Amino acid sequence: MWEMNRPAYIAFEKLGRLSGAILLTLAAMASIAGAGLLRGRGWAWWMAVALFAINGLGDLINLILSHDLLRGGTGVLIAGAFLFFLTRPGVRRQLL
């Protein structure tokens, strides 16, 4: 699988065990936000928006620096779509 994204493999390899801790923390935060959203918690909406905004910003920086339209552009598009739907009035009304 790492052959599909060699630069990411190299970056994660440089971080060593820290990369695993970062990914585990991210997974825990996403799980907590998802569970909170399912329970209609307002704090979970803010957490989800923050996670997608940070993700989209990272993809935008990747797009600018690497000029890889497929990876960076797709990431920006997907994060933007999630942010768009999370910020619709009906969704916000349910959670805030």
C-alpha cells in the first residue's frame, strides 16, 4: 500500500513511533467526534468542523507545495464537501 504514496511513507518513517501516536490520536478524536455527532452534541459539531478544516488546510498546503492535483485537490474537495454539509442550517440547528 505504501507504494501508492511513497512520500507519505518516507515522512512517516522519519517520525518513527511518533507517527503511530499521531495517527492513534487522530483516530480517537474522529471516533469521539463521530459518537458525539450521533448523540447530537454541540461540542462534537465544533470538533468535526475543526478536524475537517485542519485536514483541508493540510491538503491545500500539500497541493500548493507539491502541485499534485490528484492528491491535494481531492483532499481539499472532500474536506470542503464535509465542511459544506456540516455548516448547513439544518445540521447546525440539530446540534447547536
